[in-house]
Amino acid sequence: MNSLALINEFLGQPPNASAHGYQIDHIIEFCHWFMGALFIGWSTFFIFVLFRFRKRRQPAADHAGVRSPISTHLEFSVVLIEAVLLVGFAIPLWAKRVNQFPPGKEALVVHVVAQQFSFNYHLPGPDGQFGRRDVSFVSNSNPVGLDPNDPAGKDDIVTTGELHVPVDRPVIAELSSKDVIHDYFVPAMRIAGDAIPGSLIPVWFTPIKTGTYEVICAQLCGLGHYGMKGTLVVDTPQDYQAWLKERAELAGGAQGAAPSPSPGAAQPGAPQQPQPQNKPSQPAASPSPSG
Ligand SMILES: [Cu+2]
């Protein structure tokens, strides 16, 4: 549909790259055309009323008012269309997004741990099991607080800023935050979800096009909010396996290090991004939003 692409471009939306995104685009498109029609309709009506009930034609006020039933019918139609939008499109789409998660075995599950001002990713590694996490283990070189004593966490993969996922496979991202409320927003995948301290909020999507997409924080979260960006790379299954292998090798090196690494110790698996400047040296340990 050409008009769909036009409206998306006009709104500054990147082209959709997820399986469910077309439904969201359709609802956005329909709402914009509908609101446009309402705007033109009501504006015309307003101008007509100004002219029709001008003082020169109606020197004395008419207390009975409008007698024609047209305005009632118009208002009823608007309510009806809005009800259809809500009940027929918005609620079913929303229910599908929040209730019908793909089965865990089929999907790729990743923990997204937000902090001022970057997104960290935690993947389970070859054993498919996430290692235990605890805020007491959080340090500059252990951004998600992986427990160094948990064998399940030995092969876990932790990255900052960039996540790779395979194409055509559902991804479940479980969002959490170490400090304040952030929002994990991937415009091309048509998903966004708040990352709230003390909560685990899952969102899911199925990427259908390989490529590199922008991830941004959509919640004003502090002075460095403007720079809280990341990258989502959708790979072919082969490229994804190669990336996993590379990350697993790096993680293996990092996990072999001392259990409580000092912040200065350079680690191969540690994030390549510079540490944010507008935060204390240790992220807040308690799940209490402070900004
Ligand atoms: Cu943020």
C-alpha cells in the first residue's frame, strides 16, 4: 500500500522490519486518515455555522437551537468508528502482543539491563541457561551483576550497546533497569517497553529483514539520555552463530578471571563502550527509581 509508506515516511518512521509491525503501521495509518477526515469535516462544519448563524441573518436568538438530526447522526458515526477502532483493532492487537508470547523453546530469550546511559544484554550461552544475577555483583566489568560462583553463568554472554539476533526467529527481550526508568525502543521493530527498576517486563518481536537497526531510550532518564543509543543487528542464522561463537570465546576468557574483578582490570568480554560520566561509580543497589 503506497499511502502506508507515505504516512510512515512523513511521520519519520523507519521502514518496518518485524512480523507484527505492519499491523501497527496499519492502525497508525488508519488513525491518521480518520483524524484528517474529522479535522476537515469539523472545520467545514465550523465555517458553515459561522456563516449560517451570523447576526445579520439571525438578529434574535433562537432558543430552540438545531432541529435537524444530522449532527446527532454525525456524532454517533464518529463514536461508532472510534469504538470499532478500539474494540476491533487496538484491543485485539494489544492482547496478542501481551498475551500470545512465542514458546520459550522457539524464541531467543535475552535479558536487557538498562542503566544510565546504555543497554546491556545478557544471553544464556551454549548451555541455554541464564546464570544467577545479583546487584551486589554489579561492577564496571560485570554490568549485569552475574554471579561468578554460579556454574550456569560461566558461559553466559554479556554485551553492551550491540545485540545480534537471527532473522525470522521470535525474540523475547526481558527488560529491567539498574537505576532509573528507561524505555527500550526499537523503532524498526515497532516495539517499545519501559525498563523499570525492580520489574521484569517482557516484550517480543520477530525480525523479518537482516540489517542494522537503531535502539534508543525513549524515557527521559538523565543528563546523558540523548546519547543512550544502541544497535540491533539482525543476522542470517550463519552470521548469528559466528557472532555467538565469537562472544562465547570472549566470555570464556572473562569468566575465568578472579570472582570479584577490580574496576581497573581490563577484561576481554567487558563492554567496549566508555563508562557513562554522569553517574556514581556503582549503580544503585536498591530497586528504587531516583529520577
Ligand atoms: Cu534511558
